[in-house]
Amino acid sequence: MSNMSNKSVTSKKNHSLSKEALYDIIRNPVTTEKSTILSEKNQLVFRVAFGSNKSEIKEAIEMLFGVKVLRVNTLIQKGKLKRFRGRVGQRSDVKKAFVHLAEGHSVDLTAKLV
């Protein structure tokens, strides 16, 4: 038998990130037709840093906008291969975060953040 019962379970870190670090995690909101339809269902879409994880994204959204986040789903959208005047190019990969807000919370993305 192992001594798993003697080990204490570490709780989540409750550290605060600086405002600059929050803006490094959350790059910009995605404003497409699809993301606008999702906003009617209390969901937001953001482009985020590749190195960020779901808990960092959740903390950044809650601190920047003052809302309660239920869950965060992320995806990495691979860049398309494009051609321009016969030359081949590659678009950059993008990491997106789909943020589900609690009922009664909303964010106006057109307002200026201070």
C-alpha cells in the first residue's frame, strides 16, 4: 500500500495576475457572425495566448470584466495555406477560448476597458 492517504491535496493557487499579464493572456475578442450568435447564449469567444491554460483564461476574464465564468473550452485553429500572386504562404495558428458565462452575467465588448 502506498502512503496516498498521508499526502495532502494541494488546493488551487489563488494568485492574482497583473493587469499586463491579463492582457497578455486575452489577446482580443472574436467578432464574427458565429460569435455574435453565441453571445446570445452567454458565451464569448476570445483569441488567447498559446501558453495559457483554461484556469488562467477563466481568471483573466473574471478579473477584466467582473463576471462569473462557468467553464472555458479552448481550441487551436491551424493556419490555412494560402496563395497570393503565385506565391504560397501560411496563415498563423490561433488559439481560441470559448467562455461560458453564468446566468445573468454579460459583457459589452464594445465598451472600453480601463
